[in-house]
Amino acid sequence: MSRPLPKQRLRVWLRMLSAQREIETGLREALRLKFDSTLPRFDVLSALDRYRDGLRMSELSAKLKVSNGNVTGIVERLAGEGLVERVAVDGDRRAMLVRLTPAGAERFAEMATAHEGWINEQLSAFDSDELEQLIRLLERMGGENA
Amino acid sequence: MSRPLPKQRLRVWLRMLSAQREIETGLREALRLKFDSTLPRFDVLSALDRYRDGLRMSELSAKLKVSNGNVTGIVERLAGEGLVERVAVDGDRRAMLVRLTPAGAERFAEMATAHEGWINEQLSAFDSDELEQLIRLLERMGGENA
DNA sequence: AGAATTTATTTCAAGTATAAAATATCTGCA
DNA sequence: TGCAGATATTTTATACTTGAAATAAATTCT
């Protein structure tokens, strides 16, 4: 007789939260110390690095799963640092396209290398098979992919 | 020849972030609509419900893995709502013990029931074996348990 | 064309979060 | 005893986050 399903699910959720917070705390500190930057900024740069032609504000907030207003502020600060630029979209004067500047692309490349290393350490306990298992399971959690 | 280990680990991390944000968005909204409350407040109540004798501020922030100053603010608001109370610890005048009020315990009980239901829906795709797998894997992620 | 609606983004108010500085208290030890 | 250092918490400054309201521009429907 095993534990009821709802309790098991709750347990998974709580454990996931805990692991996540712990890893994020490490990342946050590392980003701050090595790059004087933050996790949200890294996330925005990362999305823009993946979409080199740029993204609209709304696409950015959808990809990051955060509110529109939130992205406005982060992009503003990144623009202030010269890492991203906002350009008008022609054909739609409501929209703004955000993309990496050359400086931003270069900066992100350094951060991404370090970031991959930190994650690699945090998840060093897992071998390839286990990682595949995790991917398969996590892909079925929540709705669609990243 | 499979993908290199560091990339696989990164993939797991990104997928976990994505799933988490999606689920949290749902929980946040549900908590707001049904209880006019928030996730951080729920987390604090949850910890206090588990430790009925109360917790010190520092124990609370350690369990929740958030900063001390953060907990100060959330507890302040919960105290304003009459859901928690702060009492002096005798033998140490620096410390504060926080615990649920009867109203807080009652309120939390309602919230917890609903919360379990929401999580149960969000993770409805998984059966018992898969949940056990997830637990085992997640327990090895980051450092120690919750 | 002109009004109503929808879409894209920003602004706003309130709450959440961190790191660092400030307080207050406690503990260990010369 | 008295003080140096450690501990518990709050305060402060700044950043992040949300949901809702406000703008502004595009689209739809007569």
C-alpha cells in the first residue's frame, strides 16, 4: 500500500521547489560576484542570444514566463548598460524589437560559459541516463516546452 | 554518441525552470482568486503549520531558503492579517518566535486543501512509479532536503 | 470613413527579494 | 568584570515581480 497519489505529487513539487531555490541561490551569487549581474538579466540576454534577430517585448515575456511590465524594467537596465538595444518594428508602431548589441553578445558569451559550468557542478551527481530520465519526466510537467 | 554531459545538465536545468514557472503562475493566480493571498505568504504559513511550536525568524528564512529581511516583511503582513503572532523567546532577547494564531491555522488548513488539489492537477500526468522516480532524482539535486 | 475592439507596451502601486549596514543581545575569554 | 567577537533580527537601498490601469496604435465591423 503506497502513499496516496495527491500526497506523492505534493512531495515532488515541494522537493522541486527546494532544489530549485538552492541552485538559484548559488547562481545568483556567482553571477553577482563574477559579472556584477543578476539572474533575470541573464535570462533576458539568454533569450536574445538564442533569437539573434531580436524579440518583441511580448515575445520576450512569453518565453521567460514573466509579466510584460517586468520585462520593460529589465530591458531598460540592460539598455542602460549598453548590452541590448530597442528598435522600432516597421509596420507596427506599437511594437518594440529588442536585440543584443555586439557588446551584449560578447558579454553574454562569457556569462554563458560560466553559467554552464556552475550548472554542471550543481548537477554533477547525475549521469547521462539519469539526465535523460529527468528530461523526459520534466517535459511532461506543466504545459509546453521552453 | 550522446550529447555532452554539461549540455545535458543545462537542458535539465532549463526545463525545470520552465515547468516551475508555469506551475507557479497557476498557483499564484489560484491563491489570489480564492484566498486573496500570495505564494510567499502561503509558504510561511505552511512552514509554521508544520512546526506548531513556532519557529524563529532565522529558522523560518533557512527553511524557506530566503533572506532574513524578506521574512521580516512577509511575517509583518501576516501578523497584520492576524494569521501569525510574534512572541519573545525567553532566555534570548534577540530572538523572536513566530507561530500561527488559531485563525491562521484554520485559514491555512483551507488553503492547504486547495493547494494540494491544484498541485494534484498540475502533476496529474504522473503515476505513482514516475513520482517515486522524480522524488529519488530530485532528492539528489542541490544539497539537502526540505 | 468612423466607432468599437483588440493588441503591444508602459506605467503604477504594492509586494517580494537580495545584500549590506545597523541594532541589540549574547558568549567566551583575558 | 569587561570587552571582542559572534548571533538574531531589523532596516535600508535597490532590484525584481505581479496585476491592473493607462497609452497608443492596429484591426474589425458596420
